[in-house]
Amino acid sequence: MLIYKIFRADEWAALQAQGETLGAPIDLADGYIHFSSAAQAAETAAKHFAGVEGLFLIACDTESLGDALKWEVSRGGAEFPHLYRALTMADTVRATPLPLVGGAHQFPEDMA
């Protein structure tokens, strides 16, 4: 199963350059890296990245993240995936630009 992390362009560039990251400022503050399922990603983008351009959607396979990945209750009582270790480039399956079109982020049609 794939889960998704939304990164700003500079955060994605830092992960590529350094090979790993502890995430965005909110991740550092909370002590884990926030992810979303395919069904949750658009709402996450609207809530936390409204109007932000230059985003990237990073897909990761849950199996490769191991025991450090926990599904925990968060927004609206739904369970969200949280990663309790650094995210590495080896963890990423793909990175896709997340363009802002007409005020909404356009997600890939093949998200699963």
C-alpha cells in the first residue's frame, strides 16, 4: 500500500541532497513524519497547503517503512500514518509535482 507525504520544493530538494529527512517543521514539532493515505491526501493539501505552489507528492510503500510506521487517530477521528524515524530516499517510490490549478492541487489520477 502506498502512503503520501506532501513536501514543499525546498523540503523535497533537501531530502534529495541529504538522502534523509526528519520532515517539515510540523513533523519536527510533533516528533514524527505526517503521511496521508490516497483518500486523505487531497484534504491534507487543502487544510495545510492551501494556495501553496511548488509542492511535491512523495509516495512511499508502507511495507518498506517497517515497524516505525504507526496508524494513529488524528483529524476527524480517522487513522493517519505517522513515521517515527527519518524518511530516506530509499523509502520513496516516486515523487510527483502537485500543481495548483484554479486554487486546488491536482493529484495524479493513478493514486492508489
